Amino acid sequence: MRKITFLILILLLTMPTLGLQAQTVDLLWRGDTYTPPFYKGRTLWSNQSRISFVALPHGLGNPQSLSYKWTKDGTVLGNINGVGKNTLTFVDSVFSRPQVVKVDILSSDKKSVLATASVLVSPIPPLLTIYENNPLYGFMFHRETTGTFGLSEKEVTFTAFPLFFSASSRLDNTMAYEWKTNVGTDAETNNSVTYRSPDNAAGASEVQVSASMADKIMQTAHNNFLVKFGI
């Protein structure tokens, strides 16, 4: 009897290594927004942008054979539920707000929940980062242009990189840029701008940069810094 009990105990202890897994589901998400090259991290969800979710089940068999029920802020999204429907995508309204998204994996008769997961997502304002475009080394992604930039050469080129905008790239034709040097000067409207140091002069100029999207009024961002020359 003791030997049988010992064998049963061994079987119970080794069951996880025999391929048995807990029935769980991971709920992952990403904002369908732009980030610059070498950006580390998740693309975030911003105001008026698209957001995508994917449910990754574990220990429940083939994901495409399972039945999924999606809920957003307590409302069941009946039009996108069903067998193999393990993804959800939506664009929020102009005044985006935090959303609770939940997914349930149902049994074949849809009477019981096999696994569930939920996540709270909150939209953020888009950001605008500025980097030097060096003629020898290219974009200086290791050093964002903030505060005061010391101009050691005769000229410098800056490029704007919009983070978390609903754009395919920084040169997307829906993006609009505006660069101003000191108040009251004419604005440049390109993605990159080159500034030249005045001859025989020393001082500093304030650079104000803005980015916006023509069809999304809530997607705007601003940045400013000083360019110090004659050093």
C-alpha cells in the first residue's frame, strides 16, 4: 500500500513535465502609432489612434478553434466575437478615455468560461522629439536635443520625430511641421531644418517646433530648445 501511494505521489509531482498546462490566456496590446528607428518599448496608444489587442491562450488547444468573447467597458462586442476571433482593433472617439478591455475563452457550448483576462488602457498625448542629423554619422539617436544645444560647427541640421502619432512615418503626408527661431520669425514647414551660425557673432536662439495631423485634431505635440552659437 505504501509503495502504491509513493508511486501516485511521483505521478502527481511529475504531471507538469508531462505536457499538462494551466488553462490561461494572455492579453497583449499595442498602439498602431509611429515610433522612430531603434525605439525600445511598446508603441503606445494616443488620442484618436488605433489600438490592437491579441489573446494568446495557453493549455487550451489550437487558438483558431477556440471561441472568444470580447468586452469593452462592460459592453459585449458581439460583432467581433466567435470561433478564432482572437484579435480586437478599434479607434476611439475624439475625446479618448481609459478603457477596460476583457476577453473570455468559452467552452464549445458557450456555457462556461475556460480562461479570462482583462487590461486597462489609457490614451496618452503624442510626443515630439528632436535629433541632430550629423553629415558624417547620421541621426544622433543616442542624444535627444533638449535644453541648450551648443553649435560647435558652422551649421547644424535638426530632424523632428513624432512619437505615437497615427502616421506611417515622420514624412507621412498627413503630418505638418512648423519650426520657428525666436518669436515673430517666419516658420519653416519641413521635417528637417538647417541652422547656420552668424558670422562674427555669439549668442543663442530659441527654436520652437510643433507637429500635427490634418485629420486628427487631438494629435499635436510641441518642443523647444536653445541653440547657442559662437562658442
